Amino acid sequence: MYCSSINGTMLLRFDRSDADPIYDQIAASVRRSIAEGDLEVGDRLPPARELARALGVNVHTVLRGYAQLRDEGIIEMRRGRGSVVLAGGRSQARLRSLARELCAEARRQGIGIEELAALIDEEMS
Amino acid sequence: MTRVRSVLRLVVIPAGSLAVTVGVPLWFLGRLPDPMARHWSASGTPDGASSPILLTALAGGVVLVVWVALLLVERRGTPSSASSAVAFFLMSLLAVLQVVAVWANLDVAEWPEARAVGAPVALGAALVAVAFGGLGWVLTGSGAVPSGPAAAGPAPRMELGAGEDAVWFGMAESRGLAVLAVLLVGVAVVVGGVVAALVLVVAGLVVFFAAVRVGVSEHGVEIGLGWWGWPRRRIPLDEIMRAEVMDVEPLAMGGWGYRVVPGSMLRGARAVVVRRGPGIRLVRGMRPDLVVTVDGAAQGAGLVNALLERDGRVLPPTPGGGD
């Protein structure tokens, strides 16, 4: 998934073969585009109802994806004012995105959690 | 002849409106109560009052703003019959209402004793204003209409992977129309009564066309009016042949709002116009084309074309895209 925003417009891409639930995909897409600077601080995500209609999913599915981002401190959800990217969101989103990518790659190579943890440990020290 | 018309349209009538709006109340200031009645209930009895000076300043200010707007449009070289008509309507309406207010308040001791102003008088005032609007339309003439819509642009295409899906959201908004709506509400507050209701209806319509939201997905293209995106309409993908980017010139599309484009250039296309600038043109087979102004039009049109292509629709080779 991938998305980008130019002054009020927003493109969301996602992989139909992705096995993750839709709400995870939505959150991941927004995270990645924030990390890559396509979505900036103060940018507004599309209204959940609009996105739900476009994706053909329930509005609660979208809200669940947004809520995930809110809990990670990436966006702020305000009633009536929509969901806005927060100032601290960028670094959060970047870290999450990288972790997600790392885990996906490890899975592909059949590397277990312990081996991965050892690798991280090695890199950190 | 054209020069006489221009002077009438840009100087004489606006100046006349301003003179009446401000001059009449000031001339009779000594014979008006302070405060004077400025608002009448539906049954015709006065139910609101304010200082004659304040009322005159407000009404005169609005006429002045409309006049300046008229001149600005002229300076940009984009006068239209519609813009002159709206300007004349507003200016003459204020002038006539000032005259009505002064007549109703003349020589009365206190504002509640002011003469009744019922629906017939209000309607008469509105008719006079409509007549002036018509005059503005006629005076502008056909020579001022710009040279037709911009040529249809290319049909961009977005890369979409085999298993990839995408949705796109875009919007366009017009600060000018938003300001106009606020201005109209202001006019309604000043004039009051039956005419105010009419002006408020117009203000409401303007607000709906001050913004538009567009969504593109595999379910089609969704167009919603206003910042809230309602009422909205969905055009299924299988009704669309291709999407093009075009530079929308409102005056060539017949104005702002929901339009049936005049002339043969776009074959009677329907258009949602909130501002000048880029828009998406959806070319449909049997039905009229649909044009909508939106920021990031290239990206939106690109996704429409990518989705069409994925569905196995062969897009005709563009650029130029003429019919």
C-alpha cells in the first residue's frame, strides 16, 4: 500500500493479494506515505465514510485503521474536523514502517523472531 | 456604440445605484426617525430598526464592493453577461430597497409607526432589480464572451500493478464564492423581509457550489457538492470511455455551478464548476461528457484511465482527444 497527497488530494494504493486485514493495510499505507513525506504534518486524511465507500468496505473498518494510527500517535482524530497528521507522526510512522518491512522480509526468508532479535541487538550495540 | 454601452454598464448605472442608495436617505435624513424601520415582518408590519446612518453605510458599502468587483472582472478581460446581470441585480436591489425604506419611514415619529411594506412592494422591488439584471445582461453584449472552452487535454495514465488497487480523493474550492455567500447573507440581514428569503436561497445555492469533492475507485467516479460532499452522484466505470485533463474556463462553460455547456464544443457536456483551472473531463459514449473542476486532476484522471485499462477497456490513442 502506498498513498500520497497534494494539497487536499490523496491517492491510496493497496495490494489486493495482501493477506493482512483491510484496516491494517489502510494504516500501513498512511504510515508509509507520512514516512516518505508525501503526507505532511497538518494534512487531512479522507473522511472515513468517503474512503469506506470507495473501498467498498464498512466505515468501521476504516475507522479501525485510523484508530490504530491514532493510538500510535501518528494522527489526531477530531469529531467534525477529520483526521489530521500530527507533528510527531513522521518519526513514529517511519519507525513503524521500517519495522513492518523488516518483519515481512524476515518472514519471507524464514527467519524466526529470535534470530531477528539477535540481529537487531547486534546492530544496536 | 460599444463605448456608450461600457460607460453605461461600468459607470452610469453603478454610480446611479450608489447615489440612490446613499443619497436618498441622506437627503431625507431630517425627516427620518432614528432608529428607522429597516425590517418588516411577512405581514408587512415593521419589526426591526437601526440607525439611518449605519443602514446607509452598510448598503452603500455593499454597492461599492459589487461595483469594484464589476471593474475587476472587466480589468481581467473576462466580463460576462452573467456577472454583469448579478452585479446590476444586487446594486439596483439595494437602491430600490433604500428608497422603499425611506418612503416607509418618511415623517413618522417613531419607527414602529412606519408604513407597512408587504409582499407586493417587496415583489415589486425584486422585479425592478431583475429588470436591471436583464439590462446588465443585454449591455454586456455577446462580444465579451471569451473564445470558447480550452481544447481537451491529454488523457494521463497511472501505472497500476497487476494485483494493485487504488482509490483517489480530490477537491476544489473557491474562496471567491464563499465570500460571495457571506456577502449575500449580509445583504439579507440588511434588507430583511421577503426579499431576504430570496437572497438567502441564492446564498445557499452559492455555498453548495463553493466546493466539490471527487472520489475515484473501482466503483466509479463520485462527485459530491460542497465541503461536505453532498448531494453526490456516482458515475460507474462502465459508463466512462476515458478521462482527460482540461483547463476549465468558467465563462466558456456558461458560468459557475452545475452547467450544461452552451455551444457545440463539448457536445452539451455537463459541468460542475467551482473555480477556474484544471478539471477532469469524463468522456462517455452515448451520454453527455461530464466535466468537474478538481485539484490534482491529472492524478485523478490517470487513475480513472488505469482502472479502465485494467478492466480490459482499450483506450483510444489520445492526445488531443477531440471528438
